[in-house]
Amino acid sequence: MAAMMKAAVFVEPGRIELSDKPIPGVGPNDALIRITSTPHKMAATSSRWACAAVTATRQRRAGGLATLSMVRKLSTCWLPDAQANLAPIPNGLSDEQVLMCPDIMSTGFKGAENANIKIGDTVAVFAQGPIGLCATAGARLLGATTIIAVDGNDQRLAVAGKMGADVTLNFKKCDVVDEIMKLTGGRGVDSSIEALGIQAT
């Protein structure tokens, strides 16, 4: 009998089932990993969390790996295209310290990449929760000269300044559009990143 593993199977929108499946053959570009930590307590029917479940795994020989995977409290996971989906975890860091990197950090960085930021651009990042803060850092890494962080929480805006924002605007205390137009001499921003996920922003 073939060795089995648990698999999260997308049956239909909004319905995910865990079922036993044979462990696939691991090819030269794949990895079979052991899961050590996950930040989400997912319901089997929650497609949002199933898609965002993050796994940290340790590999003794290579010093550790982190990966994004669609799994739920499983002990083993097959990962295709391992070279593109795994990244080394530096020695000395715990699972808890790196667990959000493949989920929160990569989402924020991808938002900055999708904004097509060029060196010297002015960028506005709306919402400074964990993803927005990572988008702010990503905009700085991509070469934005002026980053405007927008949020309704002064503590988050203070952190945004530490993550690379040049200007912070609290939408509860000012008209954000008017302020951005003043800051840019009426030109507006080159790119904007919406990191909250609602139409109002």
C-alpha cells in the first residue's frame, strides 16, 4: 500500500475537505517537508484561511526553510517547485519569528511590486496594518523617494515612519486627498497601494 498523507481538497467554492491521498512522487524540483508550526487555526470550510495558511519547517542539512502552503495541522506536506516556494530561515530564528514572512510580508512586498514603483516615485500606502507596513517597507526597497502612509491609528503611523514612510496622514484628522495634492504640488502620486481590502479605501 502506498504511503498516505492528508490533503486539503478544494471540492467547490467555500468547501474544503481533508482527505487521505497517496504521497506524490517527489521529483528533482519538489520537496516533502515536515510541518512544525502554523499561525492559523482554520476551519476546513474556510477557503480564505486555507489559501493563506503558512507553514514553517526546519531542515537540518540546509539550516531551515519557510514555505507558503495550503495545509491544516498536518505533519507532512508535498511542495512542488520547491526552489521557487522555499526560502532559507537564518539560524537562530524561531518558527514564531518567521512564521508571518511567507504570508504577511510577502503579500505586502507583492503589493509594492504590483504598483510598478520606480526609483524616485512618490507612493501612497493606504492602511498601515501588518500588510500595509510591509508594503511601505517594500516601496522603500524598490526605490520610492517619497512614501505617504495613510491610516486612522497614530500608533500604526508611528511604526510606518520606522518602516520607511516619509509622511504619515491620519484620515481621521485631515482630508487625505487634499494633503496628498499639496505634498505633490497638485500632481498626485505615481503609485498607490490599498492594503486594507475594502472599497472605501
